[in-house]
Amino acid sequence: MLEYEVIAISQAGGKAEANANKTIISFDATSGRHEQLPNPAELLLTSLSACILKNVERYSEILNIPYRKARIKIKGIRTDNPPVMSEIEYLLEIDTDADERKLETWHKNILKFGTITNTLMRSCEVSGKITKSNLF
């Protein structure tokens, strides 16, 4: 079993920081919307992005599927009452020479073994696709 710990601090006015693995992450904890800092919903989507991209790398090595670059675009839809992330859609683009069969196997493993992916899939609809793309 793995354990994770994050310590976060918020100042009056809503500027907040989290210390995660010796890195400071600034975020918006205002009651409104900060123009530059990511809000909690964006951090959630960023966490999913990080999980998927981490598994792109992991399963590239395990399945011996080389790639040059990967990019993910994620869109989250939040309902207001109750406030909840109801849907998440993504497009994962990978610059690779892998054929479609290998790409689909890669995608299945990315989703099946992702901690954040599995957690979110239990609480809302997560859908997406993987495509080959020239990202140079």
C-alpha cells in the first residue's frame, strides 16, 4: 500500500499553496475566481492528466511501444446542484509509430492501472479516446 501526503495553506483572500513531494503548487481558494491560478476543478483535471501521461510512459516501457510525445486535452463538466463533476472527456494524442491494435492495448492499460483514473471513474462518467498524431 502506498500513502501520499500533501500540506496546503490558504491565506485570507484565497491565495493558497500546497506542498506536494517537495514542490509548491499555487492554487485559487478565493470565493470567486482568480484570473491566473488554477481552481480545485482544474487541479482535479490536471491530476487526471498527470495520471494518464504517467501511464503513457509506464506502458510505453512495459509494452515496448516507443513514442516521441504525448498530449492530453481534458474537459470537465460540473453540475451546480449538487456541485459535482458529472462528466469528464479527454483526447489523448500520441506521436508514435504503433499500429492501431497496439494503440488500443496501450489505452486499455493506461486506464486500467491509473490510480486517479480508477478513482474518478467510480464517481463520474469518464470517456475519451486515444489517437496517433504528429506533435512536432
